[in-house]
Amino acid sequence: MYKILKVVRYKNLLIVAATLYLVRYCIVQPLLYSKNLDLQLDSFSFLLLTLATVFITAGGYVINDYFDTRTDLVNRPQTVIIGRSLSRRMAITLHTGLNLAGIIFGLIVSIKVGKPVLSLLFVIVTGLLWFYSTTYKRQFLIGNLMVALLTGIVPLITILFEFPRLYSVYWQMVIKFDIHLGIITYWVGGYAIFAFLLTLVREIIKDIEDFEGDQVFGRNTLPVYLGKKNARIVAASILMFTLISLVFLFAKYLNYLPSGQFDYYTFSYFLILIVIPIFILLVMLLTAEKKEDYHKSSQLNKLIMLFGLLYTILFRFLIV
């Protein structure tokens, strides 16, 4: 059982589930409360939505490891499970079961919100993850962009399935009192962009870390195509853009509480747990030489993403 949990990256799945719940209850809900509105997607349906997202993500991890066995034997042989502790047939069965459950749960929630067409999202993502593992991750930059895009979609799923029910219940109030829900989209969209950019950086760092195996098997990844040094510069440039964007957003939008007072809490949190760590990551990335250096950079990148997610908890206390 533990081997299966490792194959599906259970720690990452917990982060996916936490992202959905924190965005829903720490961003969307308090912003709705501020406009005298409430969540309309019931808790059980949201649980099914979360399970759908988690199961399809898990299925993606399984099929990725299935097709990556030979490369992983070169890059990280100690982590290979499929073909050793877990048979390849069992891996395919697990992948199929997870995707099927995810699509069914997604269909149930889509029907619940009155938008059956939304269930196509889960079907499309399942297909994209399959083609990513078989084809796209071997192509220049396409695989990196796809993983980053799919990661950025996760926070958006919350409002994608909330808004149809919300507008169907409150449409008269929204029109009568000219209630604007754009601020919710801006906040959730900001998280989506943050997740996209940092995931893109991490994917490039991982490709640099896996350079040897990718080169042996003819994968046209960014480091193989441009060289490690240039790939490192690309990742650093994206990080710098992220850093500048965060500073700009705080200066323009996030520096005051609803009461009009300067937001020292957000300032301190961003500075200590987001801005400074990103700067440290930038330095680590530009000075990295060994494979271990890139691994440490990748771990710090994940930590920064976690700190960004946990800011939602502080946000809820500031808004309410």
C-alpha cells in the first residue's frame, strides 16, 4: 500500500486538496461574506470535486512514472517503483481506476451545478496527462508549460464550479445592487498565475537536475536543447519576473486593510516568507553547479509555493 501511495505522490495530492479547500474557505467564502452572499455549492459536492481533482492528478503521476521508468533508472534509480515493487500491469489498472473515478465524480458535480459540459474538463485533463507522459514532456518547453498550466488551473476549479450556482441563486440581487464578483476572480486568478510561474520554474529546475538521463534517451527538454546554463538563465528570469510582479501587486493593491490601515501583516508575511525566499532561490539557482544544488533549489521552490498557499489563512482573518 505504501508503494502505491509513493507512486501517486500522496504528499502532492494532499497539497492539491488543501489548495482547493483553502481557496474556497479562506478566499472565496470571506469575499462573498463581505458582499452579504454565501457559498452555494454544498460541502459534499465540493468533496466530490476535490476527489475528482485528486484522483485525476494521481492517475497522471502513475502514468508518468509508467513511461518514465527507463529514464528514472538513470536519473534517480532509488525512487523507481513501477516494474519493481509494483507491476506494470497493476500500474495501468491503477491509472485507469483513478481516472474513471475522477471523471465520474466530476460528472456528478457538473450535473449538480447545472453545467454538465464542465465534466469535459476532467476528460480533457486526463487526456492531456496521458499525452504529456508519452509525448509532450519529451518536446521543447511544451511539457513544462503544460504541467504549469494544469497546476494553475487547480485554484480556478473552485470558482469554476461555484459561480454557476452562485449566479443562479443571487442573480436578482447581483443586478439590483450592482454587486461585482470580479474581486474573487482577481484573487483566485492571482493564485493561479503564482502557481503557474513557480511550477514552470520548478519544472525547468527538475529538467536540469535530470539532464543526464534526458540526454541519454534523446529528450528535447529545455536544458538539453539550450544547455544547462541557458536553461538556468530562463528559470532565473521567470523567477525575477515573479518577484517584481509580487512587489508591484503589494504596492498597488495589497498594502491596505479594508479599514484603510497599512497592512503590516501582509507586508511582513510577503517579505519574510515569499520575497526573501524567492531572492534566495534566485541566488541558489544562479550559483548551482551540482545535481544536489538543483535538488535543493527545487525543494525551496516547493516551500515557497506552500507559503504562498498558507497566506490564504492570514487573508481570511484580515478580511473577516
